[in-house]
Amino acid sequence: MLTIYFSCSLTGGRDDEAVYARIVEHLQDQGVEVPTAHLAHPDVMSDERVVLPEEVYQRDMAWLEECDAVVAEVSTPSHGVGYEIATALEWGKPVLCCYAEGRPVSKMLLGNKQPGMQVAAYRTVEEVLAIVDRFLGALRR
């Protein structure tokens, strides 16, 4: 079974929460294990508030190490998401960064041509799910 670390903004803003939920749901519908699925839930901020920063770091780094790849929704800037992307690439894991077309995205992501790094803009939820499907297809080959 494929394990995907889903990454998205928490403290940076939750405007794209509905998209996060659709991506996670879609991954799970494809038979993918998503240890970070809780990040797409509307109550994640209150749930995570009781977890110490050291615990979050250790938990998330363990999940990241165990995953096969990362899918990150990067429309909302996030220090944590950037850290997770860089770490995954350093560890040789494929990374897909998706963002809503027209939103400003860091040139550090857009200009990164490391092997395994993909960045894709989308206009609709259906389009981002198709992008995710292509990424999963390549991973499964």
C-alpha cells in the first residue's frame, strides 16, 4: 500500500480547507494511506493545540520518513510545509506541490528542479485531483 504524507497550511491560514479535504478523501479512495489525513479536518487547529511542538515535530518527521511520497497543497504559504517539502526532497522522496492558479507561490518552489519535485497549478478541484492521479500513477509504475 502506498503511503502519502499530505501537507498543507495550518497556522498560515485555512482558506483552502475544502480543497485539502477533497485531496485527502481522493487519496484514501485510491487506496492510499494518509497518516496526516487529520490536517484536512475543520477541527484540526483545536485538536493540535494540545500537542506540544516537540511532539508534533517528532510525530510528523516519523510519518514523513515512513511515507513513499509527499503531496502538498501550497496555495497558502506555510513555514512547516516548506520544511516538510525540503526534508522529503533531501531524503529522496517524490514531492507534488499543487496550488490554485493565480495565487502567489514562492519562487523557491517554482524554481526547484530537483529530481522528484513537481509543481502544478490547478483551476478546479477536479483538475487538482487529476494532477494527483497522474502523480500516483507515476509512483505506482
